[in-house]
Amino acid sequence: MQAVLRSVLTATLIAWVVATPAQAQIGTGRPITLVVPIGAGGGLDTIGRLFAEKLQDRLKQPVVVENRPAAGGLVGTDSVAKAAPDGQTLLLMETGATLQKWLRKDVPFDVVSDFSPISQVATVPLILFANPSFGPNNIQELISLAKKEPGKLSVGIPGSGTPHHLAFLMLNALAKIEIVSVPYRGAALVTNDVLGGQIPMGWAAPTAVIPHVAAGKAKVLAVASPQRIPPLPNVPTIDESGVRGFVIEVFFGITGPAKLSPEIVARLNQEIAEISRLPDVQDRIARAGLLPTYRDTKSFADLIRADHERFGKIIRDAGITPN
């Protein structure tokens, strides 16, 4: 009887071990570095520190954020592309990485082939806002004025190669207008000059602008997301305003170097999926002005590829060449 019982227990244990997926170890147990390719502060850095904190709790090993903002994020992004594929070095990637090849000649990485996408964690829409004294109150009125005065209107963007830069290019190309961009060294400077009347319009994330809208110091002409956004329910999207196909959402997601093992990718994706469902994580993402947006590994990889190809076509069609 005991022999039979031992045989049953042994068979049960073997079946359990076979059925239970092994938890892939991440790296060597040394601290994992999550590279944030911009300076400290702002939405991207906030998300990086939030997920580093939660991953550290779940993986039971240190996860540290390292800000590498040089060359508009190229240095930090490239450092992960060239890191060993052992799980020790990860990147918090954003949409700007998909644009670089189309705007710059010196990009040392391929955003599609040099990374292992793991999970998307958040998105943020862009809005086109203006000083209250600016004549147009919506996209249709802006396009009408821009066609009457080609090359005379200007819009502020927080640097070349940013999603805001892409939004500027897309609006010109799809609406067949000629507005001039004014690059700044950061979104705060754009907002300040629009509020001060030094420049009529700017592209920004909603969080930076909504308090000024509530105070009557700014107005929003349109949002670039697929649907209207809850903080601005009465503001139409650019697509529904007649500029069909105009959709830009800035994604934030975690990737590693190419050739990261499927086991490590699966383990990290599983942990990030569970972290993304936590109410306090969703609340902290929302308070940072972002939208909690989880995508699994395949869906995130598809998004990176699709954005890279779609935005590249828009930039080429606009006659923009890398410089």
C-alpha cells in the first residue's frame, strides 16, 4: 500500500513540475538597470521609476533607473541596443525612437531589429493649444487661416525628432498647409511662450496645459488621439475635424536588447501585466497625466513596427530628409 502511495505521490509531483512553467531568472542577480533616455522629471521618468519600484518588489532583486538624456535620447536608447541580452539592461522606450531614422542620419540603431519588445505600459495623447487671443478656435478655422497666410503662422515644439515634431509635420502634410515650427529645449518653454503671446500655438501633453485652460490662459484647438479624451470631452479630435488619418499617441513601453531570451521576455511581460492591473499603479499613471495602456509582447512589437513604417511614410511624403 505504501509503495502504491509513494508511486502516486511521485507521479503527481512530476506532473506538477512538468505543468508549472519555470520562473526565468533575470540576469545574474545583480541590479537590473532600466534606462530612461531623458532627464529626471516628466512623465517618462515618472513611469520608469514606478515600474522599477514594482519590478524590484516582484523580482526580489534591485532595479535601478538610470537617466541618459544625451543627444535627444539617442545615447540612452543606443546603449540598450548594444547591451548584453541577459536581462540586466532594459529600456523605457517612447514613440520618438520610431522617428529617429527618418529625421537623422546618425542614428546608430534600428528600432525594429535591435530591440526585444516586452510590454507597453502607458500612452499620452498630444494636443494643439493656443493663446486665447489667437483667432482660430478649432482645426478647421486654423487650416482656413493657414491657407490664406502660408508660411506666416508658427507653432512651438519641444525639440526636433520628438512626437510633437511629427505632429507638426503630419498636420502640414495631411492638411496641405504651411505652418512654421519653432523648436524649443523642452515642453515647459513652449507652454510659457504660448501663454505669454510670444508664439501663437504649441504642441504639448494635456497635463501641462489643462490647468492654464481652466484659468482662461490657453485654449485647445484639437486633440491628436483616436478618440476625445476625458479631461477635454468637448474638444474634437483632429481626425474627426476633417484631417483623416491624423492620429498620434505617444507610447511608453519596456524593451531589452535584441536576442533577449524568450523565457526572460515572458517572465518580464507576466510581471508587468500584473503590475499594470494594480489600482495604485493605474492611479499613479493617471496622476502623471498619462493613460494606463498595457500591451503584451506581440502587440507591442506590432505597434513599434507599425508606427515606424507609418510615420516614415508621412515624413517621406512631406519631403523631409534626414539631416
